[in-house]
Amino acid sequence: METRIRILLTMAILALAHQATAQTRELLDAPQVKDRIRVQWDATNKKMTWAVDEGTRFRELLPDALFLTKTSVVITYPRLNPLRIQATASVTAADDPSAATISKLIESILSVATILRPGQKATGDEPTTVPACPGGGPAANEVGALTLALYGPDTSPTHLRAEMTRWTAAIDDGLRDTASGAKAIRSAITLITQKEVSGDNQKAGLLPTLDQVIKGATASAERIEKAAMEPPTSCDGTIYRLALLTNPRGRIQQLAVLKAAVTQLVDLLETQYAVDAKWEGTDFHISDEIRPTPDKMRNVTVKIANVTLKVDDLSSALTIAQEDAGSAAFTVRRYNAFAPEIGVGAVFGFVTRPKYGTGKNQAGDTIVARVPDDQVSVDPSVLVNFVCRCAAGAFAPMVQIGASTSKDLPAILVGGGLRLFGAGKGDVAIGGGLMLAWVKDLQTLKEGDVVTGTKDIEADLGYGARPRPRGYFGIQYKF
């Protein structure tokens, strides 16, 4: 019976003792989140900031911050421009692959666009003129037109820089002026893909421009290749042959790769960022739904990187610089009206414990005799406090459940009390309530029965089937 009771008490404590990694005060003060945690990088102060739900006041995100939710949350980034900032949030060490894909695509675009044509000076975008035959000729015109198409202003680094600046600015303007982040992304997609339209400020996007250049250059290269196969009858034939030495087909292939990269960028913007379901107004979801459970919390890592376009002053070469701005980690836990904590304390139990010794009857036999009972017991006990979130400051009410696994007085404790914070170097809890104690008493013997000695009495002592309800007072210190 004794072993069974102690096992049951231990199992009860383990069932009530939820795993808690945060200190009780931090758990009580943790903000409750309805649907989203907003994170934003403060570039001026070099720190991560946060707000919850509809909040607009961003505060510094301290290390090991804790958030509580009753259901689930997503992590969002306000006014995220994927061509300017990359933000990821994950519950594992893996990064969001879509952000890395954008960087690779932009890098691919720029690497193609910065290739200089043969003979072009590094400091300018305009192609050099093609030597002509005396009096001019069709070869000079054809090769000059092809050179202008392949290495002219429509495919120059300067033009590409201006185009990418337009895309980025379109997203920034859309995020500032509209209530839809997906709509802002679509405005940039329109700039990239639109065909030439009427209007002072309207022009064809980069994709249709590249398509037109590639088609025209391909047709011109075919004519030059055909003409170069003819017997040279004039200097025109020489110009055609010299033009082939510059490998126009290679440059056309480079432009095709550039077009493919821009197309992939558009597809990624459409599938990853121009989706209404991934936005809360102008807040972009940088995480999937995070749903903590009562026994499992979620550790979240947020990473921010800045995307910057750079132009070399000498070569006009464009490069993309992706620089890690900062990161932060925090925890999302299931909300509970009570914060559980485990502690060990001294329990004063108002329990009467019968005690027995030996005496002599009239015949001189050794018999069982009653001695003065214990009125109060002091035993170390394991206590689980459920501290209420209904109060702030130095005091908080709590519900208390515990067990004393004392060999002499096992008991279950159910009560309440006050949790005190900042009392000295540690924390204090004072509680009291009902103690259900199992008391040892004689099982078969009774007062006056003849025994050989105290060993017979100790062997006959055992726990009763029903506990004795009594009161208790407990104190815990330093959790």
C-alpha cells in the first residue's frame, strides 16, 4: 500500500508539471498574440523590433523573448520589398529557399548585362562605329545595326540599372500608397512585362524589349552568315566575315539567358509574393502557420538581409550585394491563464498522527500502549504552483497542488496562495489549503494487546485505505 501511494503521488506531480523553459515572471508578462507577430529591422539602431497583431509601436526584440497564443500565429514583415530586403522566419535551421532564389536570379541578370561587346570601352555603353566601305555599303549598315541591337542602350548596364530601380521603386510606392502588398508586387511585374504603350512616361518593359532585340538580332545574324558564305566581290564580304569573328550568336545566347532569368524572376514574384493570401494588408507572411501545443513550444529564428545594387565606377559593371543585417530568436508558446512552476518547500501539516509504544498489564505482560500523538508535521514537499496571469507587480495569486512523499506521512496537497516576486535574491510563494494525508495506524493490533516488543508494533503499522483531510501551510523559496 505504501509503495502504491508513493507511486501515485509521483505520477500525479509529473502529470501536472508541464515543461517550462521561461521564468515565471517572464511567462506572466509575455504578450498574448491573436494572429501575427510583426518583426522589422531597425537599420538606424541595428536591432530587431516587434509588434503584435494590429500594433504599430515597434519595440526592441530582446534575446529569448516569449510570445503566447491560444491558436496559431504567423510571422510578418511590414512593407516587405523582396528586391530590397529579404526576410525569413523558420522553426528550424533551414532558410526559405525563395529568398535565395531571388538573389541568384538578380545576380544572373546582372552578370549577363555587364558583359562588354568586343572592342567596347569599359567606361561607356555606346557601341563604337563599324568601319564602312568607301562610299558606304549594305554590309556596314547591317553589321552596325546588329552591333547596336546586341550592345546598344537597350541592353546596357545603365539601362538595366534604371529598369531595376524602376521595379524597386514601384513596389515601394505601392506599399506606401495602397493597402495591398500583393498589388504593389504586381505593379512591378507590370513594368517588367508590359508592351510599349502610349503615354509620356510609358515604355516597354525589359522582357518585351529583350524579346524584340533577340528576334531582330537573330534574323540579322542569319543574313550576315549567309552573305559571308558568298564569294568576296567587294569589301562588303570582308566586313561580313569580320562580323562573324565577334561571335554575334554567342551574344544572342547571352541575351536569351538574360531573358530567361528575368522571366524566372517574374514567375517567382507572381507565385511567392503577388499572392493575396500571403499578405495581411501590407504585411508579408515570412513564415508558415506556427501552432504551438500544450506540450510543444516553437522556437523561431528570424533573419534579415539587405539587397543592394552596385555599379563599378570604371567598368559600369553591376553587381548585387546581399548583406546580412541581423537575426533574432524567440519562442512561441501555447497561452494558458496560469503559469505552472515546480518548487520544493516546507509544509506544516496539521495532522494528528497516532503513536504507540509498549507498557505492562496487571499480569506483567508487554502490551501495546498509546503515547502522545504528533499534532504538527514539517516535511519537504514537491509543489506545483499555477500562477494566475490576472495580476501584475510583486504579487500574483496562485493555485497550488503538491505531494509529500514522506515515508511517515505521504499526502496530496490542494490549496492556493500568493506568489511574491523579487523578495531578496530569490522568489517566495506562500500557500495553504487542504491536505489529504495517509496516516499509519495499527492494522490488526489494538491497545492492550500482548506483544513481544516494539518490533511487533512497527510491523503491524500501515496506511489506512482513506486519507485524513486536514489543513496545511506551506512556504517555498528560490525557484
